[in-house]
Amino acid sequence: MHMARCAVTGLAALISTAFLPTAVSAAQCGNDAGGFSAWVAEFKREAAGSGISPSVLDQALADVSYSRATIRADRGQKSFKLSFDQFMKKRGGQAIISRGRKMRAQNAALFDSLEQRFGVPAGPLIAIWGMETGFGSFMGKEHTLSAVSTLAYDCRRSAYFTDQLYAALQLVERGDLSPAARGAAHGEIGQTQFLPVNVLKFGVDGDGNGHIDMVRSKADALASTANFLRGHGWQPGGGYQPGEVNYAAIQGWNAASVYQQAIAIIGAEIDGD
């Protein structure tokens, strides 16, 4: 999920305190690499005081560094300013539809089970899967914990990404995120690009192996995506085009109108609606 998505202020609006500690950060944010190391050291002290295990902190933050690639991506999200036709062309909309129909046929049992469980049909799930990572073929190359730490340090949205960093630490602690994990520039994880907070809130063990592996398990990633949409008001059997009951759930996925339209149109083509 890109940063246009799921704008939520603070953990209190998204996750109960049973999941994560909430603390007012005293670590000094910055707008360049100069203060990053000092910020990490101060954050570790604060996080340990909030109940995060020092061993988890040492493991998770040992190799973090200031990510200039993340800052460039954060300042340069231009594709959401395109027209719908331009956006579809840039994202390969027709190719996603064509391949998505094949993916639906090849994974019919999985998509049928997801619709029975969550009420979400295959089309929008496949549209999201295809647009986010090309059906898991490219999930990003940035060091996830460095990306999230950089944005937690960066002054522009420090509080929002400090919450994401706490969530990432929880995922490391329970074995659902490797400290060496790589993904998208804002710290999005896995085949449908969940931010860490959303993995905690909506993540589902779709393959039943006891872990939520958004990277290697398409069942986990797609079940979590269906659960996200249900959590944003998806009504079983309802339509999901603009003006229909489930379009609001798609809007919860991404705040950019062209992205919302693309999910709806691609999904309908895949579902045959």
C-alpha cells in the first residue's frame, strides 16, 4: 500500500493497546541523514521503556540505515496525478486483466474459499495483487526496517511511521518479519503490500501454518487483503463499482481516485461482471 492509502492518525484509531505500546516520542526528528543514528539510539531507549524486548530491538535495528531511496519515493509520488487512462497504461491494466483471469482459474479453490469466508470475490483481490506486485513477482528491494525507521525519523510524518515501526518490531518478535526483509520504499510488506500496522490488524494465516507470511504465502496475503476489505465495510454480494456499496471499502485501500477506479474496473473484468 502506498502512502495515499489508509490515512489513519495514531494507533488508538487502528490498534488496541493489546498489540502495541503507545508512547509520545522524545526522539528528535530530522530532514536529512545527519541525526539519524542519534534518533535510532534514542528510539531504542524509548521502545525498551515501552516494553519492547531489548533483544528484539537489537536484532531488528542492528542494520538499519537512513534510506535516501525511501525519501525520494516519499517526495515523488507522481503516478496518482495521472488521468485514469494514463494510470491504467502505466500500470499495465490490460495485462493485469489478462493474467488475472488465468490466476483466478489456476487458484479457483483458494478464491472460492476466500469469498465464502470474507464475502469478497476474486476480482478486486486479484486486481490489488496484480497492481501491487505483479502477482508477487516484485515486492520491492528496500530494507524494510530501514525504510520504516527512516520515515519514523523524518519530520514529515514521524508520528504515523513511529507507529508503523512499533508494529514492525511486533512482527519481528513473533517471527512474521525478518530483520533482513526487503520490500517497498515505505516499508510495505509482501504480495499485496501491507504496512506493518495493517499486518497486525488485518493479517490472516490463510494457509494454516501458524504464521502470517505476506511474502512467501499467497494464501496469507490474499486472505489478509480480503480481511482488510471486510474490515473497511465490505458487504457480501454487494457491487463494488463507483456509487455501489463496496466501493467505500476499495477507497479504504488507497485514497487516490485513479487507483480506486483501477481496482474496480480491473476487478469487474476479471470477475466477468
